[in-house]
Amino acid sequence: MKGNNMFPDSFTSSPSPRRYKILASKEMSEIKDDKKAAKACFDKAGLDEESYRLGNTKVFFRAGVLGNLEEIRDDRLGKMFSWLQAWIRGFIGRREYKRLQEQRVALIVVQRNLRNFLKMRTWAWFNLWQKVKPLLNVTRIEDEMKALEEKAAKIQADYENEVKRRQEAESTIAILQEEKNNLLLALDSSKGNMSEHLEKQAKLQKQKAELETQIDDIAERLQQEENARKKVGEGKREIEQEVRDLKKTLGNLESSNIQLEEDKAARDHQIKTLTDEVAHQEELINLVKKEKKHLQECNQKTAEDIQCVEDKCTHLNNVKTKLEQTLDELEESLDREKTNRAEGDKQRRKIDSDLRLTQETVRDLERSRKDLESTIERKDKEIFDLTSKVEEEQGIISKFNRQNKELQTRLDNLEQEYQQERQARIRAEQAKTRLTRELTETGDRLEEAGGATAAQIELNKKREAELAKLRREIEENNMKTESALSILRKKHSDGVSELTEQIAHVNKLKARAEKDKESLKAASEESKAVIDRLAHEKADVEKINKQLSHQNNEINFKLQEALRTISDYDLSKKKFADENSDLIRQLDESERKVGELSTIKLSLTNQLSDARKLADAEIKNRANLLGKYRNLEFDIEGLREQLDEENDLKSDLLRQLSKATAGAQMWRAKYESEGVAKTEELEATRLKLIARLDEAEAQIEELNVRNMNLEKNKHHITSEFEQVQVEVDRAQSMAIASEKRQKNFDRIIGEWKLKVDDLAAELDASQKECRSCTSELFHFKTVYEENLENLDSLRRENINLADEIKSLVDQLNNGSKSLDEFQKTAKRLELEKEELQAALEEAESALEQEENKVLRGQVELNQVRQEIERRIQEKEEEFDSTRKCHQRAIETLQSSLEAEAKTKAEALHNKKKLESDINELQAALDHSNKANTEMQRQCKKYQNDLSDLQHRFENEQRTSTEYREQYNIAERKINSLSGDLEESRTLLEQSDRGRRQAETELSDIQQRFTRLTTDHVALTTIRRKLDSEVTTLQADLDELVTEARNSEDKAKKAMLDASHLADELRVEQEHSQTQEKTRKGLEVAVRELQVRLQESELIIEQTGKTTVNRLEGRIRELEGHLDEERRLHAEDQSNLRKCEKRITEITFQSDEERRNHEKMQNFVDKMQQKTSSYRRQVEEAEEIAALNLAKFRKAQQELEDFEERSRVTNRFTVVHSAV
């Protein structure tokens, strides 16, 4: 089964659910019928009902609808794949982020442990604890505590379960109590009606027996609940007993812990005293070392120093014994203070450590957030820069492709011009041969007319002289054509060479642009991947923060609820105890009221059944209402979607309608502007009519195709299309009418051939006018050649501009290379700065060593160290300021020389400050021994480095000035190029003016041609009259002469019209050399006609009919020449259009070059911004590296100090043991 013309595409409806189920999976899975499922699928896809028809087994589509449906399906598949890829990418990113998070937590823990170890490794108590810890027996206290806590948690859970059971029992008791109260109230109300109840007593007895059995059951249940409650109470007591035992064990553990802490405090006190003694002994050792050095320098004082040392040792021993005696006395008084102090220190340390950890975590989170934000912003900028660069490269590539196409079209045009020139030369040679043949014929005729009179001989001489002149003119014209052809060949060869060079250059630029494009694409893809990963990480961090905050809130809420429930449980416990006693008391009363419960029970059961019925009815109504509400919501959503789709379709249709109306108006205007001119030209000439008819038919076909395409979108455009068809039919009718006129015109020309003899007499006057026209033609020719020369100069200027743009691009590339060199020098300078900072840090470490060694001048050295740190900080700040100034000077290459001079002065001032600070430091550090000298050497080295930095800074300033000068030169070149572009635009405007003048002249020529046609019609009437007079001419020659004279007067007017026609032909031959050749051929033909006319006047009596026949043949030849001239005129018009197109292309190319130059300038600015951002990133990384290196060196220095101290203590112990 095939589709018809309206619905050409079709397929069976059974596979459509399987293939297009992705478009409406929910609707198609609910519907079992294939036809309905297909309808639901197409409605969901947004297809118009007019674009398809559903059959029982097949679906028919209009043309193109199936393709649109496939595109919708492909879009839906693309969305699903992109969603799947995004989900996979997100899963991978989350997994990576989780791994990094765990790694970060581990790093924080490791850093914290290292930090704590580095802080506590110099603390003597920590070292003692590390040594004493393996000797302790109680090492598993924490494990025992954990086990006890777990046991307590289990007991607490069991207790909570028992409490829940108790609550349930209490709730049942409360329900029973409420029922009892209700029964009591009913009993009180029914006491006054005892007479009525006596009758019902028999019935109630039976019910009472039943209720008693129920009460017995309830009593048994109450007994069971009471037993369970007692068991719960016993379990509670056991749990409370266990809790008390645990509290006792905890108290014992705390007391043992306090005893251990007291022992620890005692030991700490002992260790402290020992450390004090060791410190004192270290001081003595330092003194001994100094004295030893002094003894080595002065050999004479050795004995005295030894005695002093022995005296000091004895003194130290005495002091030691005294201290040992006083130590026992002070231990008891300091034990209490030490314990309190130890506890306070522990709490304070715990709080400080927790506070530091929280602060560090907060700082790390803030730092990571800032880093992520900065990286995201940086990547956004980089992506924006890369996308702009890719777009610019694509624009450049499209421009090069356009230039290549233009060059190819230009080559084709040049080849066509060359072929036209060759054809024109062939035509000129053919005309030459034809002229020579006609000359021979005229010579033969002259020989035949040799027996004429003397007047004829004189006329023959004149004719021969004119023929010689014509021959000379023909030879001159041939020479000119050959020279023009040689010039054109040279121009063609030069243009071909230039075009080949430009094509090669364009191909090179294209290859380079493609390479850059590939690299930019790779960079953009990498940056996009990084941005996606950062965005996922940021989203995961935010999710985790939200989850943590939510969990924290939930935990707080649960804690409050637990406290509230505990308080409620206590209150309910008290209430239950009171209510239990009340229930036991009220149980007796309930037995009296059981009789009344039956009636109340029946009434309540009836009410309950009624209430249940009402509730069921309400539930059903509610379910129905909910179903209706959901159906209405679904319908509303469907209607909204349909409304949105209708609005979208409406907007698309309106857009298409506006496009169609604009196209129709454009075609109508084009037809009105060109069609009228075409009809006028069709009335004028038959060949133009044929050409215009072909064009009109092509336009009609285009309009038909256009209207067929528009009919698919809008139906109301058909009316306008019908109007266009009516106009086309009118044009065809006018063409038919013009063909009839052409036939009449041919008939009139046939009649006019009889009177050509009269017209030939006035050709002498036309020759003079032809000469004046030739002078004007030469003038126009010179103007045309000047325009061609201007075009050539413009092309050369464009080539020069392209070369200058290339040089500017090369200069920009060199500038980028120099910027890279600047960055390398900046990095090298920053490395030297880091070395200087390391030297300063080493000096600080040396100072700290000296401070630790020299204990006597500790106070003074502390002051000196503070001053040194303050000054070093100032120095670092000043150095940072100089470095920032240096970086600003590198980044702002376009800043003025005054700012550079200021930065130089500031650098010199900072240098002087640094030198003064260094001198002050040297004066302050003269008290130290070897470390001070090393510090001075390092300061000198620092001065030398500063001088080197200053020299480099000056060199970079010089290079910046050079680059600024180059930039100024480039700006001058750009200004000169802009001036050249403006000149070229003025020249183009002048050429446009000349083109407009030529168009006005063409319009004048057309008007003259219409006048000629009118005169031609008048002449046809005259020719008809002359036909009647031809018979009388054969009978009477005298009457024919008189008639010829009368006709000569009339022929003058016709010859004036013929001269106007010749002017029109010459004007039409302005832009082609082929027309000039054909015009000269026509002039030769006119002269031959003059000769023939004179001959015909002499021998008109003898050979009238023969001459008429010959003249008719000549008229046919002239008509052929006229057709050729018209064809050449059409060719000239096409060439003029090509020239106009070329001028517009040149203007467009110049605009494109200007835009490309602006784009290159923007690209340079963006690259400078990018280099500055990269430089900032490098600086930040270097600062972080410097900080880390400083921390590492400081830690290394502390480790070396610790090792030195350990060595000193070992030596002292060895010396002390030896003593």
C-alpha cells in the first residue's frame, strides 16, 4: 500500500510504538491499541493532525513530516545519552571527591599529630611520660571503660523497652478508667428511673451474668498486667542496682585515677627539681666551656681557672645536698597545688586543642571554598578566552576560504576576459578580410565604370584617397589592438602570479589556523572537564554541609524530645500510682454499674455502626473527589502543554509568514523594478526580448518553486502567488505583442530598403559626427583606463596592507616571546628571593641557637630578637612592596615613563632603608660570636643580590621602553593604513559616481533609441509612398530626380536619427575594445555605401533594380551587425555588473581586514590579561612554597637544636659521672 501525493510517506502503525515509544513511553504503555498508541505518541511529539493520517494498519505522512519525527526522536535520544553521561560523570566525580575527602581527613590527622609531636618533643614531661608509659601496669583502662559503657548502653535500651511496655499498659488502664467514669455518669442519671428499670431487671440479670464473666476475664487480664508491671518494676530495680554498681566502680576508678594523678604530680615535681638542677648544671657547663676556651687562649691562667671550677663543683654539691633536704619539705606543700594545677592544665589543654582543631577545620573549609571559587572563576575566564579565540580563528578561517573563493572567481573572470579578447581579435581579423574583399569588389566596379565622365574620375580619386585613409586608420587600429592585447596579457600574467602567491599564503595561514584551532579545542575540552569536576565537587561539598547541618538539627531535636519524654514519664509514673489506688477503690462501684452498661453498649454500637457508615460514605466521596481532582489536574496539564505547543506553532507560523511576505514583496519589487525595463527593452529589440523572456521564465520557475515551498507553511500566500502568475501572463502577452510588433518592424524594414538610396546621400554629415563621437569615445576610454589603474593601485595597496598586517602579527608573536622571557626572569628573581629568605631564616635560627646557649644574656637577647623580628618583618614587607612594584612594571608595559621613574626612586629608597636596617642589625648583633659574623656575610650577599636585582630591573625598564616604542610605531602604521583605507574608499566612491553617470547616459541612449523607433515608423509611411512612386520613376527620369530631391530632404532627418543611433552604439562600446573594432567596420561599410550611392545616382537609370537588390542584401548585413552590436552591448552590461561586484567585494574585504585587525587587537589585550592572571597564580604558588619551606626549615632547625641539647645533656651526664 503506497502513499498518495498528499501523504507520500507511510509505514505500518505496529512498529511505530516500538520505534517511537521513547517519545511518549507513559502514554503508549497504558494504551494497548496500536492506533491509539500511535495517536498519543504523535500528539505528545507535537505533530499537527493535518500532517498525518492514521489507518488501521498504516500511518500516512505529508512530505517531510517523517524526517521531522526522526529529528525529534534523535533529539530525545541525545538528551537521554547526555543525561546518562552526566550521571556517570557525577558518580565518578562523587567517588573521587569522597576519596579526596577521606585523604584530606587523614592528612589533617597526620598534620595534627606531627604538630603536637613537634610542640611536645622538647617538653621534658612528655619525654618522661614516653619512658614511663611502658612500665605502667594499668594500660587497658580505656578498653574496660568502653566495655562498661557498651554494657550500660544495652541496659539503658532494655530499660527503654520496659518503659514503652509500661506506657502501653498505662494507656489501656486510662481507657478503662474513662469507660468506668462514663458508666458511673450513666448510672447517676438513671437512679431516678428505678421503676422503669425494675421491669427490665430479669433481662439485665442475664446480661449481668455475662458481664460478670467479662469482668472476671478483665480482672484476670488486670492481674496479668499487674504481674507484668511487678516484673517490670523488679527488672527496673535490678537495672538500678546495676547502675549503682557501675557508679561505684566508676567512683573507684576515679579515686584510683586521682591517686595516680597525685603520684604523677609528685613524680613531676621530682622531675622538675631534677631538671632545674640539670639546667643549673648546664649553665655551669657552659661557664666551664667558656673558661676552658679562655684557658686555651691564656695559658697562664689555667691553674686559677681549675681551682675556681673545683670550688664551684664543691659549691654545687653543697647546694645539691641542701636542695635534697628542702625537697622533702616542699613536696607535701606542693602536692595539692600541683594536683589542682595539673587538672586545670589538662582541661585548658583539652579546650585549647579542641578550639584549635575547630578553628583549623573552619579555616581549611573557608580556604578550600575560596580556592574552589577562585579556580572556578579562573577556569570560567579561561574558557571564555578560549571560546572567543576559537570563534576568532573560525572567523579567520572563513575569511580565508572566502578570499580563496573570490580569487578563484577572479581567475575565472580573467580567463573569460582573455577568451573574449581572443574572440574579439578573431572578429577583427574577419572584419579585415571582409573589408579587403569589399575593396577588391569596389576596385572591380571602378574599372567597370572607367568610361564615365571627368567628374566621376575626380570622384574616384577622392574615393581612393579616402580608401587610403581608411586603410591607414585600419592599420593604426590593428597596431593599437595588438598593443592593448599585449598589455592585457601582461596584466593577466601578473594577476595570475599574484593570485597564486595569495593562494599559497592563504593555504599556509589556513594550515596554521587549523593547528591552532585543534590545540584550542583540546585546551577548551580540558578546561571544560576541570570545570565540570570542580562544579561537581562544589555541589558535593554543599550537599555534605547541608546534610551535616540537617543531622545536627535532628540530633538536637531528638535530644530535646528525649528530655521531654523523660519528664513526661516521671509525671505519668506518679499519676499512674495515684490512679491505680483509685481504680482498686472504684472497682467495687463498677460492679453496680455493669447493669447499665448493656443499654449504653447497645446505643454505642448503633451509633458506632452509623458513624462507620457515614465514614465509609465520606471516604468513598473523598476518593471520588480525589480521583476527579487528579483527572482534572492531568487534563489541565495536558491543555497547558497543548496551549504552549499551539503558541509555539503560532509564533513559528507567524515568523514563517513574515519571511514569506518579505520574500514575496522582494520578488514583487524586483519584478516591478526589472520587469518593466525588460518589457520596454523587449518592445525595442527582438534579441533583448528573447533574453528577457528567458530570464522571466527562469524567474517564473524560481517563483513557482518558492511558492510551492511557501504553500507547505501557509495557504494564504497562494493569493499573492496568483497575482504574480497574472503579472507573468501579462508579461507573456506583452511579449507576444512585442513579437507581433517585431514582425511588423521586419515588414517595415523590408519596405524601407527601397528608400536606402536616399538615406545614403546624407552619410557625409554622419561621418563628421562619427569623428566627434570617436573623440568622445577615446575620452571615455582614457577615463576607463584611469579607473582600471586606480583599481590596480587599490589591489596593490591591499597587498601592502596584508603584508603590514603580517608584520604586525609577527611583532605581536615576538612580544609574546619577550613576555615569556620576562616571566622566566621574574621566576628566577623570585627563586633568588626565596634563597635570600632562606638565608634570613637561617640567620634567625642561628640567633635562636645563640639565645639558647647564652642563658645569662637571655633578657637582652630576647629584646634583640624581638627587634630583629620586627625589622625583618619590615624588611620583608618592603621587599614584597618592591617585588609588587616590579611585577606591576612588568605587567603594565604600556604605563608611562614617569611611573617607571617613580618606581625606580622607590626602589632606591627601599634599598637605602634596607642597607640602614642591615647596618642596625649588624650593630645589634655584635654581641653574638660566630652567628653574627655569618649574618653579616649573608647581609652582604643580600646587598649584592639587591644590586643585581636593581640592574635587572633597569634592564627590564629599558626593554619595556623599547616595546613601548615598537607599539607606538605599530600604532603609526595602523593610522597610516587607516588613512590609505579611507583614500581607497574615496576612490571607490568616485568609481561609483562614474558608474552612475554611465547608467544615466545609458538611460539617455535608450530614450534616443525610442525616438529613433518613432522616426522609423514615420519613415516606413514615407517608404510606402515611395513604393507607389517607383513605377513612375521607371517611366519618367525627370520626375524621379525631383522626387529624389524631395526624398533627400526627408532623408536628412532620418540620417540625423541614424547618427543618434551611431552615438548610442558608441556609448554602449565604452568598456570594450571589441565594440570599437566593430564600429570601425561599420564606418568602412558606411563609406562603401556612400560610394555605392554615388555610383547608383549615375547609373540609376540603367541598373535601378539590381542596385535595390544589392542594397537590400547590404541592409541585411547591417541588421546582422546591429544584432552583434546589441549582443556586445549585453556583454558590456554583464562586464559592468562584474566590475560592480568586484568593487563591492573589495569594500567588503577592506571591512573584513579592519574587523580582523580589531579582533587581533582584542586578542592581544586578552592575552596580556591572561599572562597577568598566570603571573598572579605563579606568585601565589611561590608564596605558598616559600611558607612551606620556611616551616620545614624551622622544624629542621628545632630538630637540630633538640639534638644539640641531647648531646649537651649526654656530655654533662658523662662529665658529672666522671666527677
